[in-house]
Amino acid sequence: MGKVTGFLEYSRVTGNYLPVRKRLKNYKEFLIAPDAEELKKQGARCMDCGIPYCHAMGCPVYNLIPEWNDCIYKGDWRDAFLRLELTNNLPEITGRICPAPCEASCTLALNSAPVTIKQIELAIVENGFKQGFIVPRLPRKETGKRVAVIGSGPAGIVAAQQLRRKGYSVTVFEKNQKIGGILRYGIPDFKLEKWVLDRRLDLLRAEGVNFVTNVLIGEDISARYLRRSFDAVLLTVGAGEPRDLKVPGRGFDGIHFAMDYLTQSNKLVSGEIAPSRELINARNKVVLVIGGGDTGSDCVGTANRQGAKKVYQFEIMPKPQTWENPNNPDWPYWPNILRTSSSHEEGCRRDWSIATSHFSGKDIKVEEGHFNRVEWRRDEKGQWKMADVPGGSFSLKIDLVFLAMGFVHVEHSSLLEDLQVECDASGNIKSSNYCTSAEGVFTAGDANTGASLVVRAIYHGREAAKQIDEYLQG
């Protein structure tokens, strides 16, 4: 695929970002993408390797990456889009926010810089919209059967689209005011502007998918109603139970779960809620983010846009190795190396191997955090254990704390109980081939697997739709 000697002739070139001072003024996306000629060269770098690890190992949806790289090199943008659409319902989303495990497993990453797969994917789909390649695809015939999808995150909307194209009447129920789940409320606009999501949702509506918002299934609508009104039910409600920090002082005002903060900020940016003093605002405040993942990084970027005085980010795990070389030290696996996001570049003091001891404050407001430096050692069984470093205690004056330590499992609501759906040992919805313990009830995405990547949710949404189709046609 691509040019036979392309990987020898061309270096990896990615897009640029707007300067920090400019992008902090708003919540707009700030990537400056390469032009078509540069993308052609980047597609030419795909080296026609014997085993495309990017496709078979790196990409959770099994994108036909070498094929559409070749198309871009040859200038055939329509064929590139047709191949991309075969495996991915939301390439405009993954092209923006996916961490690109495909690039980590690219054969070039063994000893060189990988192909810029993610930016080529985004260019293909955006060109597809521009050229009018992307149009509603109506089913050839109606089945007469109805499916309810509970939750409108990536797994839910992908499954809904797949089922609708098979001819099912599909209704997606969402508890919030707008459709999109974590794509709308959990990811800041500077990473994913919401017009991108709305454009895709308009296509689903044109294909005949029904969306119902402001409805909490199990309270506003009963499980019994779902059973009576639909032939199958798909639960894609996400892994919404956040991991808490159970230390003294946790109850002080000013300590919030990260997703509460991000959801509120996204609603404010979209105009869904109006500004008020009751909203969480980092302006002129010292902010501490606890947790070193993507959600924590999103809190950093949001706090900086709100005008935070200073932002810290602490992680309990050790600092990953610093890796400046372009190749992957753990090829073809995802490497455990230090990553600096665009939000970190905007202003953040990061530190690792720090455990939170307690919080203190005045009246009901948090004012100070107290911490211990820790070290990680293997015990006699080979298990990693954490121990305090002698003399490693310290304190930090803070005004706001955001807990971004991940999610433990799906929220255990009355809906699961009413549907008689069992959970596994981890607290997620138990399933076999996406079938839950309840007849005719299916599950997909983070509610089933635990918190994971959007691209994995897309794959599971597609696979769950296949299982539902087989069940209803059987």
C-alpha cells in the first residue's frame, strides 16, 4: 500500500496547534490540519507490511487502514471514505479524540515514527462530508419489530444506526436534555465541538432513528413498559459510578467529581444552562486535579480556560518513563510512557507517586490538601505494593479539587433491578455475546466492559446490533 519507498522518503508530519494564548480564549478546536498534498505523502509512508498490525491488533474496530492509506496516496478520496465507512460509524469522532492505538502498533513504529493514521482518518471523513459522500442510508425494508436503546453514548447511537439500517424501528432514550451521552457532556468542546456530534445525529434522524430525551428509564418510564412496547432492549448506559477518594475532609465544599465539573462546563458552553454563582468555576483559584488520565487532562484544559490562577495534577502511580524517540519502545503494544497533552502544555504542574492523606478547611470550604509521597515495590508474591516515603509528607493550599480517578462500574439503578439484569464481580452488567441474564435484554459499551475507549464502544455497539438482529430474526 502507499508508495513502495514512501516510508524512506517522507518523515512523519502532523498538524499544528494554535498558540496557547489564542486557544485559551475560547472552547473551540485548535488543530491546524495538514493540506491534501502533505496528507498524500503521509499516506505514502504506509509500507505494505506483511501483517498490518494497525488493523488486526491496534484498531478495536478493525479499520482497513492500509487500504485507505493507499487510496489517499493515489488521490482517491471517495474510495478511501467507502473503506473507512465499512468499519466505523463515527470516524469524525475517533479522528478527533481516539488515542490511536493503531499508530502504536504500526510496523513503522518498531524503529521509526508511525504513519499518521488518526489525522488521515479525520481528513477522509471531513472530506466525505464536504464532497457529499455521506448521506442517509434508509433500510431496504421494514422488519416491523421495535428496539429500545437506553443511553445515547457512542455504543448506543452506533447500535441504533446499525439496527435502523436493518429495518428495525429504533428509539433511543436519554436522561439528559440532549443526545450524545459522554460525547456531549463528558468531552470538552476544545477536543470535540458539539456541531460535529449534531451533524452525525441529524443523519441518524434522517435515517429514521427516534430520539427521546429528558427521560429516566426506571422512573419516568418503567421496565414493564419497555418489555411491553419493544421486542428487544439494549442497555448502553455507560460506566457512570465514579471512583471516590475516601479520606478525612472529603465532604468539604470545593471537592467535586471530575465528570460533574466537565458536564456542567459543557452545558454552560452550549447554552444549555445559564451562568450563575452556584456553578463550579476555577477563575482566580488554585486547582488540584487528582488522577492522571484523559479526564484529568480535560479538567486541566477547562480550568485554564476559566482563568485558574494555578493548576496542579497529582497521580498516585509512578511517573512513566520519558521517551523522546519517535518509535514505540513496547511495539506492537501500547507503551507505558509519559504523555503530555495539549491541556498540560497550556499550564499545569504535574507530579506522580502522591497519595492523598486528608483535606482541611475553614467552616465548610476546603482550603488545604495534605499528601504523602509514596514508592512502589513488589512484595514476595510479585504484587506491587505502595509504601509512604519517610519524610515525604507535604501540604498544598487549594481552592478547588477535581477527582478524576476513573470509574468503577455501571450505576446500579432500579432499572437493572426491575429488568432482573445481573452484574458481574466487577459490578458491570453481566453478559454473554452481549445478551444479559434477562431474556431479550442486551448490553454494550462501558456498562458491560467497564470504562474504556470510545472506539471500543463503537465496536461493541456494532457487535451488539448483530446479536440483536440474530435474536429477532431467529
